[in-house]
Amino acid sequence: MRVGKLKLRLCNTEEADLDYILSAETDDENSQYVIPWSREKHFQAMVNPDIAHLIVKNGTRIGYVILAGLLDPNQSIEFRRIVITEKGRGYGKATVEMVKQLAFETYNAHRLWLDVKLHNNRAQAVYKTAGFVVEGILRECLKVEGRYDSLIIMSMLQQEYEKNCLN
């Protein structure tokens, strides 16, 4: 998919990608925003039909995405994770656009939702620009290294996606 001048694609994660993913999660720029998973948990997600575990590529791997709830009878898909390892090039914004298209046009989602840490201002700005709406805050719901983090819940509905596509 071409987004602006970027030519990115989403590919199913393979077992050979797991070292890259584990390294991306523990990188200093990413580790404060994601809760790392074990290799086994990633592998289980890769083979689960309710989850899309995808590598973001631009010739080489530049990140990964996890969507969950593909089989949800309410057609509510969780944008569970995005990690981009090549920062500052627009890949995050472009990947969010690809995820929206995948969720609404391929998986026929009615609702695409996510949570983002309260202190992750960069990601919040990307999601707001992409059309996600703040639904609320889960106050101090995560205990991380002896302190508590809050999560902002954001979502987009199918009709909002379609309206944004027309503009």
C-alpha cells in the first residue's frame, strides 16, 4: 500500500521475525510504551485465528502491529500494538492508515479501538490526526516498576472511517 510517498506493506509475522520483535519491544525508545511479551506469547498470537500479528515492511522490517478480536461477534477490533523502529519518517502515521483500512475494509470492523499510555503524547497525536476519538481514561490501571500508569481509550467507528475516506 502506498501512503503518500511511502510504500509500506503489512505481512504476516513469521517465526524468523521474533528476534526482531523482541528486540524492538525492549529498545529504550519503545519499552516505556509497551508491555513486552515473551517469545511464546508472540508465537501463540501468530497462530491464533482471532489475532493478526503483522510485520511492517518498507523493503526491510520497520515495525510490527497486532490486531485482536478479528472474530468478535460485535465487530469490535482492538488495535493492540504498534511498534515502529524507524522513528521520524512518517512510518507510524502511514501504518495507522493501513491498519484502519485493514480493519474496516478487510475484516469489516464496526469499531476499531486502542489504548495508549497517558504520557505517550506522540502516539496520541498520531491517533487523533488519524481520526480516533478519546472515549475515556482507565486511571492508574497498570502497575509498572512500582508506579501506576493510566491508559486513554480511543476508537473509530466504521461510519467515521468512511466519512474520512470521502474527504
